[in-house]
Amino acid sequence: MSYILSHTKIKNNCLWHDGKLIAQSEDTLNYTGFLEEAYKFLNLSYPKFFKMDALSKLGILCAEPILANKNSSQFSKEKTAIVLSNSNSSLQTDIAYSKTMSDFPSPSLFVYTLPNIVTGEISIKHKITGENAFFIEPAFNADLLHNYTELLLQESDAVLCGWLNTDEKACEGFLYFVAKQPANDEKKINFIKHNPNSITQLYTN
Amino acid sequence: MNKAFLHNSNIISPLGFNTKQNFNAVCEGGVAMQNHVFNGVTYCAAVITSKLLDETFVQQTKSNPQEFTRLEKMCILSVQDVLNNSDIDTKSKRTLFIFSTTKGNIDLLENNTPQIPGDRIYLHETAQAISAYFGFLNKPLVVSNACISGLLAIIIAKRLIADNQYDNIIVTGADVVSTFTLSGFNSLGALSNKVCKPFDKNRTGINLGEAAASILISNQQQKDGVEIVSACSANDANHISGPSRTGEGLYKCLQKILADNVIPDFINAHGTATEFNDEMESIAFNRAGLQNTLANSLKGYYGHTLGAAGVLESIFCAESLRQNKIIASTGFENQGTSIELNIIKKTESKKNKTCLKTASGFGGCNAAVLYKLN
């Protein structure tokens, strides 16, 4: 049996951690503005953040409350995997880069034209060196994430997984941290059981 | 736990439209890269002639070439060849199609054609178009994880088969050469304007290449079956666009999959011919005690085919094991890494049983697979 130890969500200019609303901005603020406000709210001091594209910013912000938490930091970083998914890959940045092509092609944009760069950014910030996978799906797919995470847990201790999707108008981030139940620790029983239903509930609620 | 085996395969590339043509061309020293002009700029790249692609597509599939993009036509030809040479049922619940790509139909950003719906820029739509063509019952799985995509797709297939979720999985890796990727790698200063020279002292960067490569991975053992013995991925957690100087992530992969001090008969490295990649690989191989193991890179024949590379190169690993051949790392003349590697200089017959395949990519990702001829 495996458990969801912590989860975060960013949508509609709100950031939730473990079901609690922890940052919110006016609807009128565009989402990239919200991501910068959320950075301040989380008291991050990570100047690299401002060089990132929206997808990586979204991932860094969703990962932070989970990985700064003592429940997740007890696991070996070498045995923590990152499994992410979205539907737009890096298309928003692809378009931004393609607009620079005829003039001065921007290498700093080009490096973000891959979906798994956000995996790299989260890995660098939290020194996580385990397994990686990035899946592209038409919509959030709890079955796929659950299935592959369970396969990885045969050899990994924990998996950070979820959905990070951006386009020009909106972003949607949902990350959660799954681990095998640590032995002889009754308190862990209170955590959410890891199955497609519980994942879907956390995603839709 | 079921075992997973590499079965029949196909490669669509400038060197040929099936595995046999490609393997023979490479054994004879064929190189796919030539000078091509994209948007007025000359690049050294491996590009499939559109006319030949369309003619072959019409001949082999009797379908309208206008309804599919270049990438999709390459993939359809590739998957069709694999299906023609096997008896797997695409409509079975126990059959899966995995599609690996980095940029998919990125060329649609510049040349949108009226016959192709605009949503085919989405990788899941591209995969769905290919999958629907063959009537796969299961929804395709799309893996996009930079330059390890192809090898990672094979690793995922192995895990799904080991867990008895499927009997047969077709993994297709594909990317095209586009103004987008050429301009991007050029902006990073990563492109060589001559045919690339992996691991050589005078290497000056990568060439881009296009290919679609497909392989059937099955739980059925067969004659000449190549088993996927062990496989894993790991992140450097170091830099998004450069490898760890100490080869951290790749070394972690090697430590994990070469348990019990197994030394493979040869290594098919990532070997992109950039300064940093080849240096990093030499360090990781040395740390794992593999500095004397025969090693090659196929990038000197095909360029870097991005999302196709891991599949295309794994097909070569399997054929090298089956045909007892070791393939020269073309472009290599003088040691060019701080750790001396045992780079294969001449294509020749040699008995082999095991082979290590590695890949590394942007985002700090690394992957490695150990193949064994049964």
C-alpha cells in the first residue's frame, strides 16, 4: 500500500496546499503575475525563478510546499522519482521561441522548449536524482499516473507526480507526493490512500 | 515478473526504409548527413527526401499523403513494417502503442497546410492520428522527455510487460529536422557545420537528423530474442541544458543496472559529439569501470535524431548482438576525452552477448538499458 503524503494545486490565481488555500490573487491579474505573487508569498529566495518559463515557474511553486515539508524530506533524494504530465508539452514557449527565430533566436527561450525542463528545475532546487518520466495526455489521467507510480515504487521510495499545464491564458498545476507506507508508523495511516479515485478527487476538488 | 524481449523492428531514415537497409548501409560506412538549406541557411543535417517519402507512402499504404505530416508519414511507414512482420493484434487489450518524440509536428508552426488540422501540433493528437490509422484499441502513451525519450519509452515498455499489463508493445520514436530545431541548437552554439565526430579530439558539435524507428517489445521469447535485462533513469539535478561534469546521473544509472559487476561486451553511447556530453560520458563510464569496454556512437551516421535516437540505436544494439558485429564509431580518429575510452574504430565481426545502451538529455535526464542475446 502507498499513500499520498502531501498535495498542491494552482488554478484560477489560487494556490492550495493539502486542501488549504494559502495564496490568492484577484481574477483580473494575469496568471504569470499570480505566479510571481505566489513566489513572494512562499518567501522563496531563488533568483533563477525569474529566468524560467511559465511551465517551470508553475512546477517550482507547486513542488515547494510539498518538498519543504518534513513528511517528504525524510525520503532519500536518490530514490525519489518525478513523474509529470500535461497536454500542451512546451508549446507556449515553443511559440515564443519561434517568434525570435527570424530576428535574434533566443537560446534562453530555446532551452525551455521541452516539457521535462521543469523536471530538471525541480530536481536542481531539491537535489532529487531519481527516476524521471514526462507523459503527454489529452487531459489529466489519474489511471496512468497511478499505474506508473506504483511500478516505480517497486524500486523507488517516493514519487513526486502530477500535472503541469500552461497556455497563453491559463495554467493548471497539481502535484502530489506518494510514498510506500513507512513500517511501524501508525500515524501514517491518516494519510490519503494512493489510488486513481483519491487522485481524481484531489485533482477535481 | 515477465521478461521483455526486443522483436522485429523498422527504421525510416535517409539511409533506408527498413532495419536491414539501415544496418547494411551503416556497416558499409554510409553517412546520412549532407548540406541542406533551411530558410536560406546551410546546415549539415540528415534529411529524408520528401518526394521519396511521399512516393513510398503512397505505394505502401495506398493512403493520401496530403492528410499526414512528414513525421506522421514516417511513423506510419515504420509501424506498418513492424506490423507486417508480426502477428500482433492492434485491437487487443494486451497491445499498446508508445510514441516517443521531443518536438513532434513542430514544423506546423511555420508551414501549416490546409489538409492538416491545426491541433496536430499537440503531441497527443499526433500520436492519436498514427494510432487511429492502425486501429489500436488502447489509447497511445506519449513520452516526451528530451533526448532520453526513445530509451525511456523502451524502459516504460519493459516495466509494463514485466508487470504483465501487456503482451506486446510497439515503441515508435520519431523527430523531423525543422527550422525550429536547427535554429534552436544553432542559437546554443551546439551545431557542427561538418559531419559530427563523436568522442574525437576535434569534435565541434552535433548534427541534427530525422528518423522514425519502431520496435516490437514482447513477453514472448523467440529465436535470436534480445532481452531487456535491466533499465533505469536518473536525473543529474545539476543544470537544465548541460550535463553534470562528473556524470552523476549517468553513473547512478550504470551503478544500478550493472549490478554484480557485469561488464557488457560493448557500449552504444549517447555520443552527441558536443564537448560536454562526450566528456561527461567518458567520466561516467570510467567511474563505472567501463573505460576499457568497446564503445561507439551512431551519431556520426545519423546525426542526433532526438526522440528517435534511443529506439533507433537500441535496434542497432539488437542487430549487432544478433549478427555478431561491432560497428565503428564513425568520425572518431583521436582520443578527445580526458578519460581514454575504447572506441570502436573498425566495423567487424565479433561475438557479443551483452550490450549497454545509454542516453542523456536536457533537463538533466539520463537513461541506461542492458540488453542480452538469449
